[in-house]
Amino acid sequence: KGKTRGDLGNSDFVPIDDERWEPIAKFYGLSSSFPRDQYMARSDGEAKVFYFISNAIKTKLIDCGIQKRVTVINSGLKSFERNSKECEVNYRIAQEGVQFIAPHMEKRKVIANFNDFSNCIETGAIKLEKFCDDFKKQVLPLSFGSFLVALKGYENDVAKKMFLVMWKCRGENMNCLVSKIEMGGMKSKLRALASNFETTESEVDKNADKAEDGAKIDVSDEGAKLSET
């Protein structure tokens, strides 16, 4: 029985063309070690999302042409999503697959201490005035668009996934592009790691208490704002 075309979930995975990919690689400073061939789009023509495909799925299913005969659904992680507003590139980093991008980023990657990292887990506009000088020096020069905040000591730890996708807004403001569920999960991981840093669980709760509010992402003219659901 033939496959149904046109639906995002039923479209084949295809390589990302150079016209779309090269600006992304340059903007985020993706190194030569970045496995570009494992990042693919759906063939529906929209290319709103780029997915990370595991090597096993790619070599044993996609490269062998099996997807021409069966429908491949939910086989990749969202890694880049199309912006709707102002930014030098058309795609922002997606939190879902951030751990596989972070180790290869040489630009727009900010290293944060424990308190600054936990202060990033908030909804709405986050003012840079509450962060340490080192953090502000890393963020202020950035142009509009998404960037990555990594917890110091876990910058390349794919398993721990201590990364947050943020959006640099106008002025000294930024937004956290992380869903309510992932914010809650990140808070739990920070509590578990608190003993490794000079902080306490109560400080984690205080710094990240705004993450209890539900939110959805909407990239507006002033950055990616989070509004209550």
C-alpha cells in the first residue's frame, strides 16, 4: 500500500541542502566534528524542523531505502526549528536535541556557574542584571537569536544534558526556550547536583521558582517570549 504524502509525519527524511545548512553552521560555529549527515529534514518542502537521526536508524533504514516502503515516524530528535521573527539565521536550536549539538558549538555557547544556570530557568523576560559579570560579558555581545547556556563542568556531557536553549532579546534581556516539563526536570537535576557546588537545594528552588508556571514559546519581535498556557 502506498504512503500518504504531504503530512509531516509521513514524509521521508532527506538531507538538508547547503543553502539552508551553511548559515546555521556559521552562526552557531559548528565544528568539523559535527555529524552533519545525521541531521535531516522531512521531504514535505516546508523544512520547519531539522532532526537528529541516530547512526543506526540512518544507516540501517534511511540509507538502505527502507523508508520508501514504510512510514518512518518519531525516529529523530528535534534539533533546529524555524524562527518566525528577527534573527540572522532562520533556525533556532531546539531543546529536545540540544545535547548532541552542544559539544560541537564554538559560538553562542555560554558557560554558567551553578547560580547563573539556575537563574536562567524562568519564564518571561530574564534581566541580565541579576547575573555575574562573567556571564553578562558572554551574553551581551551576542546578536538576536538563540544561544546555549551550559553548566560549568558539564559543557560536553551528553548524558547529563545540562544545557538550556535561550533567546537573546533587545537590550539586556533574554528568554528561556524550554518547556514547563523540561524546566521541572532540570530543577530536579540541579537539586541532585547541588552537593557538588557551593549552594543548597533551597537556593535552587528560589532561583528557579518561576519555572512552575506553564509556558509556551512564541518568537516575537523582541525575542522568544514565554506566555502562560
